[in-house]
Amino acid sequence: MSKPIEQLRQVLENLYAKYNHRRFIPPDPLQFLYRYSDFADREVVGFLSAALAYGRVEQIEKSLNNLFARMGKSPSVFVKNFGKDGRESLKSFKHRFTTGQDISDLLKILKHVLHSQGSIEAYFLRGYRQTDRDIIPALSEFCESLLGLYAQKPGVRVGPGLKFLLASPSGKSVCKRLNLFLRWMVRNDEVDPGLWKSIDKAKLIVPVDVHIARLCRILGLYDRKTVSLATAVEITERFAEIEPADPVKYDFALSRIGIMDNCDGNYRQHCKNCELLGYCFRR
């Protein structure tokens, strides 16, 4: 390992030791998984929490509290029994441009998944291959198959709201929210619950949002002008040079800098104590 990479590894390890603890999860949407102990509930809650993880973190938290209150004590049971009454209970739900109708359409698909395969994991594994370089082919097949389930009846068309919730890598989407869901499901440490046991965490892709994109650029992990799926892959490959068996390891810790410390790339007083200070302002 070259000296610059070893130095970066040490910086990232320090961040991991500092932030990768359960107490730092709120207000991250991952907090909602830990409100449930049942595997099926955690899967459903994780999928929906990641699906709505866009916008201001305070609004995400508010919307998810609203959604899960409507779904009752067991979200997985709500999904398995989903029908006319369920649609009515979600009718007035809204998170930014995601409507109650969009969520209802998604739950209709998840109902089929749970009844046919028993779990979201089992359904995902139908497209997963150990020989694939990364998780992208499996994620593409997963998204396209779910959209296909919705549109399998003649005359049924997939709306833009559902397409957004199930954005596939095949459309070159950065897929931040679904890669976030996979991180939660596959990795297992003090933060990530690691419910799924059959997928190699080395194949995960970094969930790149605004915070991670800015910090990874500062760290010199990419220099593209736009953030795309190719950017996420490039960032992941750079992290793999440091931690090949777990390239997504540092995602949560890095995102705390943006979420908890309100980092926007501009110098402020608390930057003096930030591990990334030397990278941010060395120019």
C-alpha cells in the first residue's frame, strides 16, 4: 500500500472509530430498523426507509414516523395483508414528490414478493451471482423484475413515482437509496444490522449522496464533473484499494461529517477538530 493510501486509510479508520457507533444513528433513517426485532419487519422497514431517504434529513424522519404509524405494529403484516383498506390508510401520505399512491403501488409489489419468496432477500438472491464483479447486475435485475411485476397485467403502466422509488442501475442512476438499503442488509457491525447472510459485502457499491460526493472529491477519490453510477463505482474502487473486503465500511462515518457537523465544504470553527482538515484546505 502506497504512503498516500496508507495515510488516507488511517484517517478513515479514525473516523470509523469516532462515528461508527449506534448512538450516532439518529437522525439517519437507519434508526427505524432498530425499532423492530422481527426479521420481516426490519426488511420491510429498511426497504421503505431507504426508498424515502431523499431530501432534508428532518423531513425524512418526519415522513417515516408518519408512514410507519399508519402501518401499525407490524409493517410486514401490513404488507402481507395489503389491500383496499391499506390503500385508503395511505391515501393522504406524502413525502416531497412521493405520494401515498406511489407507496401503495410499491407495497402491492412487496406483497407479491413476500408471499411468493418469503422475504425480500430471497427475491433479491434470484439475480445474485458470486461471479459478478459487484452488486450492480443483481440490483438491476431486482429493480426491473419488481417493475415488471407491477406492469404484468395488460394496460398497466408504471408511473414516474414508482420508477423513482425503484430506480435501476441499468438507467445509469447512482442508486444511492437502494445501495444504502443493501449496505444496511449486508454489512454487520455496530451500525449496520446485516440481516442478509448470503451476499459478499465486497460487492457492495458506496451509496453516493451530496455529502459523500463532496467529501470523496475532497479526498481525491474521483474528479468527475457529474455524479453518476460510474462515479459511485469509481469511488467504491478507490475504497477497495484501502479495504478490499469491505469497501463500503466508511460510508456511515463519512456521512456523519455532513449530517452531524453540517459540513458544506467551507471553513468554520469546528473544522479545527475534523480529521479531514488537511485534505479540505491543503490547497
